[in-house]
Amino acid sequence: MDSVSANRRFWNRISGSYQCEHDPQIGAAPRLWGTYAIPDAQLRALGDVTGKRVLELGCGAGQWSRVLAAEGATVVGLDLSEAQLTAAARAMGAARYPLVQGAAERLPFAADSFDLVFCDYGGLSWAPPHLAVPQAARVLRPGGRLVFNVASPWFEACYDEATSRATTTLHQDYFGLDAIDEGQGAVSYQLTYGGWIRVLRGAGLVIDDLIEPRPDPGTANGYNRTDPPDWAHRWPAEMLWVTHKA
Ligand SMILES: C[S@@+](CC[C@H](N)C(=O)[O-])C[C@H]1O[C@@H](n2cnc3c(N)ncnc32)[C@H](O)[C@@H]1O
């Protein structure tokens, strides 16, 4: 639980500037995945949510949650940061949904509460996976789905802190990425491919797919610079896991 308070402070601090910079991209259209804003209609990860009980784990300003609520899901948006939750409350549409402050490491919900738990660079990027994945699995009903998008170990290993961009050189060891210093005390998390598979299976989840979102060359990325610019067209920058509870 070490990073919970540091990450909460971090997101409270950056929420205003983050939303100014990224909300126009994240919220530009419904159901956009990841840093390249690839439509779910293309990736087909989430499926129909009508009538489903849905938890967004680290909802930020709720760009995903408000869309799914409008589609007829019973959505709960959970986030660690009160500043992010305030942004979500401000941006809520006509389809109201509850916002809950909490940590992916210790979810304040009963077992079997949801049909779908998902996030896009949310709680499963910012909480230790060996804690957050079993929590997500616990609150899912049997057959319920955990779907989440995170940065890939490729991207992390090729990320050059000195120039703040992903390059074609390996800058970090693949083994031992684990806890990644995000500055100002904040920490994000990454596992090896084998590590993710073991954590997911260990929590009783069945892996249905590992989608590797691939932007077309020239697709804008509002978050990270890459060298070459079409890096993510050539190598997998993100991992979109599709799983269900056995
Ligand atoms: C990159 S945003 C993801 C939200 C949205 N999809 C987006 O791209 O802006 C990361 C969110 O995770 C939240 N977060 C960080 N650590 C968390 C934790 N341990 N549990 C739940 N949420 C957390 C942050 O407050 C932040 O709102």
C-alpha cells in the first residue's frame, strides 16, 4: 500500500493541468482506448454494456464512465484522487452515476458486485498488480470480465528518461521494471508478460485475449513523444487485456 498516499497526492496536484491537456483527446469521442485514442469499435474489447453493473477502476474525469452510463450500464467510477473525482462530477452527463473515492489495492465493494471491471491506464497502472488484480477479481461475479489497458513492457524498456521519449534503444532492463518512478514521489507499475499472466491466472481469471492496440502511422499521441514518430505502429506500446472470472 506504500504508493497509495504518494499517488493520491500526485494526482490531486496534477489533475487540473492533466485534464486541460488531455481531456480534449480522451473525451473527443465515446470509447477511445489509450494514448493513441483508438476506438473500441475497432478493438472490440468491451462489448455491449447495456444493463451491466460496471466498475471503472481509476476513472479520472470519467470520460469512459459517463459514456457507458449513457449507454445504459449501471456504472460506478472509483478513483483515488478527490481532485480527479471532482473533475468527473463536473463532467457528468444526464446519465448520473456514483463516484467513489478508494484505492484499487483495497476495493470498498462486496464480492460478486460487478459484471465488468475495466480501466484505461487507471488503477491497474497505478497500483501493484499483485494487489489490484485479485481485488478486481474478487468484486466480479463468476463469468464477469476484467478488461484493462496499460503501457507495454516494450514501451517502458525503450523509454529514455533523459529525452522523455521512447526510442529504438533499450534504456531499462525488462526484468525488474516493477515499480516505475513517475516523479514527485508517484509510482506506476509494470510486470513482464509472464508476470501479468501469472497474476491474472493466480486471481482465477481466464485470459481471453491480449489486444495490442496499433495506431496508424501519423496518429497523434498527446502523451508521449517517440523516436521514430511511428514507433507505436512498429512496436506494441500498449497491452489491452481481456479476461473473465472462471
Ligand atoms: C491516467 S488516469 C486514468 C483515467 C482515464 N482513463 C485517463 O486516461 O485519464 C489515472 C487515474 O488513476 C487514478 N489512480 C491512481 N492510483 C490509483 C489507485 N491506487 N486506485 C485507484 N485509482 C488510482 C488517478 O487518480 C487517476 O485519476
